[in-house]
Amino acid sequence: MSHNIAYSTADKRDVLAFLGSKGDLTEDQQRCLTNMRMYAQARQDDLDRQAVDWGLTIPKALEHLIAGRVDSQAECAGNAYHAALQHIIDRNASDPAQLGTYSKPSTFFSLVDEEMRRLGVPLDLLPHGFLYGGLPDDFPHIPHSVDGYPAIGYLPLVKAKPAADAYRAVLDRLDSGFRYDVQELIEKLQFEHEAWEYATKAIDWYTSDTIFFQLT
């Protein structure tokens, strides 16, 4: 089974504003929440058509997150909570872009990490670490998904260029089986850095500070 990795940029404070809000939201946030509920139901309808039962529906998981709770005892509650949180991120983020599709992404990027670590790339910039590192520290704890997917990772935008530069510095010494994918990652991180750098200077309302990765 293949897994897709997508990403988008957002201000993590915009996402956090919904978690535990108990509906105490601005008019614009209420409109966003209405859309979140619509997309959560559409995703649940798709799961129902596939006869996938996580024991907790995505719409109910979304309401739990808004209420500030993640206490479902369902075996696959983590799957529903991660899917619901992704809808919150999506409604507060840029349009998603694709990083790639992999048969075993965790294995692949673990091997990339090992190679990069050997070549001196700092630990906090290794790709498996931010793809599979979970949520920012100031986010509430969410149970892991059964089998690891869906999952959410993140990288602060301020680290996008340092990561791209570190990868570029070792690219020609990486195992040839890793180079294409790492080159793709370099280009995407460089692009996001340049967009972030421009927007923070030229757009007064722009506050995005985080790249969120969605693994499904």
C-alpha cells in the first residue's frame, strides 16, 4: 500500500485557536468551522463507502477537538482525530502541494536520515524527524493512528532554508537511490522559504510560520 505526503503552510496560532475553543470563535472562524464540518462529513462518507470503521467518526472527532477533548476509547480514535485535525489545518492553510507517494515512506526517510546524519546534517533538520515528528509542542496530545496513518508532521518555516542548504551540501555524497527524492525536497523547501521571505516583507496580513505535512 502506498502513502501520499502533502504539505501546506499556515500560522499555527490560527489552527490552535480552534482547539478547545468550545465554539467561542469570531464570525470568520465560525464560517471556517462550518466548512470544516462539511469536509469532515464528506471524508466520513467516503470511509463509509469503503466500509472503514474507526470506532469514532471524523465529524465527532472534530467536535471533540473543538471541545478540547481527545478521550475516545475507540481502538482507532487516533485515526479519526488526526483526520479531523487535518481538516482544521486545511481550512487555515495554503493550498496543499504534493511531496510524493511512497510505498514505505517511514522506512525510506529513516534511511535518508541515517545517511544524512553520517554526512553531518544536524539532527533537527533530518526529514524523517519533521515528517513523522508529530505536532508542535504547544499543540495538545493526540493519540497515534493505528498503523501510523494518517499522520501529521511539521517544520517551522524559519528552518526551511537551513534544511534545504544542509541537504544541498551533501546531495552529491548521498546514495544514488536517495538523490532524486532529496533534490525534490530541496526544491520544495527552497520555494517555501522564498515565498515566506517575500510574503513576510510585502504582505502585511501574512503570518504563516509553519509547514504542516499530511501523510495518508
